Amino acid sequence: MVSLFKGITDHSFSEDVCFLCGASICLAERSIEHVIPKWLQQRYDLWNVRVHLLNGTAIRYRDLVIPCCQRCNSIYLSNIEQEVGAAVSAGTEAVIRMDRVVLTQWLLKIFFGFLYRELFLPLDRRQANAETIVSPEDMEQFQMLHYILQSIRVPMQFDCIGSPVPGSIFIFELKEPAELRFQFHYRDDVVHRCLQIRMGKIGILAAFDVGFQAIEGSEFFPKYYGRLLHPIQFDELAANLFCRARVLAINPFLAFAESPRGVTMHVTPPGRSPFAAMKTGDVARMLSHMTGLSLEIISPSPDRRITFLEHDDGSFRDLPIDAPV
């Protein structure tokens, strides 16, 4: 087994190296890891559905794979997929009750997997020898996430801020569209390390920020726990999370200590709020981008933004799943 720190510092990004542990993969041990797991692709009929990457490449979900050694694939990652798959099949409450570490590992694997896949695709699709969408130098910016991902294979304890995991995770129950093709959606912001995933009636928002939004959003997001949300209401919550991730002004100070018993990750709390103020209109512009609705509809005037979440008196808006919005 490759040690934690060696798996990160000596990681050679290539098709012949395991994305997780960094071990060279010989032909006999070669395997691939689907970024969006096969059980999820089968559940929502995603096998031939195409997703667009940063350079505009449209790639089928079934081809969205990354190199992985047999040990990491068949033991560590397989255990996580089984646990998450069983919870998703059981429904929202089962996902809410999940071990947050396991859920965070699964979400981070997907986020990191998209990024890793883009290491091997040209930025300019017209030039086969062009530089890749994401370079190995770019990946150095994500070393912290790669360290955390090692908790899949190395025993690790997290000493974080306001959260049992090094991230802010919010889970909601959604109303489910009748058509299967509208029941799954994934979106992320690579630069600001956050994602949104919708799986039928289950909606998850995640920011890999060592728990900062778990504190800052402790009053806003839980207001909608237990509510049946329309997908566009979930998008509005995602717009808030993505905008807050973009104004994170303090990089967390992390310390890793490795011992024979495992690894401890400690986060030093900041002395002040880690977030800068959001600018007027940030959420409106983000919501417009996410929903495809014009900014004029979302924000009729500079000082006004519509909300799909609440009525003018602050009461919750119960939007029927087939409601025009």
C-alpha cells in the first residue's frame, strides 16, 4: 500500500497511475473507476447521456472513467458505493442518516474524478497535441482535497469546524419529475470546490471548505429541511451555496499528523468570518445561470430579487412539481 503522503507528493498523473493511491498500475491490476458510478447510471438511464466538460467536450457518462488499481477499486471504493447505493435506494431519510464521512468521500470522489478525467483531454479539441484542460500543475491547487480523499483507504480522523467532516453538506427532500431524464442532475464549480447533485427525491449540496458553510449557513439551509422542494427551489439553495463559496476569503490552515494508528487532520479556526460580503445581485445572476431564466425575470430591479422559496410574508412556497415557473 502506498503511504498517505507519498500517494500525494509523488503522484504521477497518467493513465497508468491509480487516481486515488498513486500506485503504478500493471496490466494485471488495471481497472477503471466510473466517476458517476454504474449503479447510478443504471438507475437513471445515464449510460448514453452526454455531459459537457470544461472545454466543451461532450462525453458519455459511461466513458467518464479514471484509472484505478484493483485494490482501491474492488475494496475501498466498492464498499463506499455499496453503502451509498443502498441509502439512495432507501430514500432521503436513509441518506440523511448516513455516516457523513462516507457520504463526503463519495461526493468528493465524483468531484475529484471529473477534475482528474480532464487531465487527459485536450483544451482545444481541434488539436490532439494541445495542452490538457487541467494540467498536473493545476492539480496542485487541489492537493488538500486529494489528501482528504485518502481517508477512503487510510484511517483518518477529522478535527474540523462546526462539522464532523471537512466540508459542508446539506441534504434536502425534493419533488420528483415524472420523466426519468429529468430526475438526475449534477453541477459543480471546480474553482470554488462545491457541487450540487439531484437524484430523484434526494438533493445534496456540498462545499469542500472544511465546514465553513456549515456554520455560516446553519440558520439559512436548515429552514428547508423536511420541506418537499421543487427542483427550482433546490437550484435557488444551490445558487446561495455556490455564491458563498465564491466569497470564501480565508484559506483554512490544515495540519496532518500520520502515525501507525492512522492520520489526524486538524483545522485551525479562523479569528473572524472566513467569508467576504456577497455583492448585490450575485445570487440573482447565479440563479439565472442555473435555471436558464433571464436576469430580468430573476431580478426585475437592482434592489429586488424574486425567490421561489418563500411568499412575501416569509411562509414557504409549496410549488407543485408541474407548476410553471
